[in-house]
Amino acid sequence: MARFIVLYRAPQEVAERFATATPEEAQAGMLLWGEWFGKLGPAVVDPGRPLGNARTVTGSGITAAPTDIIGMTILQADTMDDALAMVRDHHHLQWADSCTITVLEEMPIPEIEAGIVA
């Protein structure tokens, strides 16, 4: 099985709506997440968290990094197609037309797997 990093993307104005959600709106949103996690079961390696406060580090310093990545989840699946099927109807895509999901596959590092690099 491979691991896949799921990045939830949304414009900042959409993300800010959730910071000001009422308790009822927040609870309704958490129910959607719970239903999705329940549907996927053990394929959810890490449910993830919201992300923010991004910084970019370069050889010349550190700066604030505007980003549309607002959250992440780690899934386990046999193939990229399987991972994509898990997020194809995700409720995040219904927040706004500009909301998207990026799925990245963790790639193996043969040297680490062979014990060459600790």
C-alpha cells in the first residue's frame, strides 16, 4: 500500500469563513468530516488538521508565504486511482467553485528502505 498526502485548497476568503463559523455551522462541518472518515475506515492514516501561518525558507531568509493550502489528510491506498476515488466526492469541493484537492503520492527512498541511510 502507498501513502497519499491530500491537500485541501481554497482561497483565503473561503478559509476565513470557517474561522468565523457559528458553533452550529462548525458542528455540521465536523459531521461531514466524520462521515467521510467513517466511509474510508482504515484508509485514513492521519485525519490531518487545518493548516496556516505558512512561511517560505530560502538561503537568504524567511518570509510569510501566502498559500491556498488550508488543510491536509494522509490516506493509504493501493494506487493513485484508488486515492483519487476516495476524494472525488469530498465535501470540501462543495464549499465554493474555487475549492480544490491535490493528491500527492509519497515516493519511496530506496536507500532508506535498504537501511543505507538512517
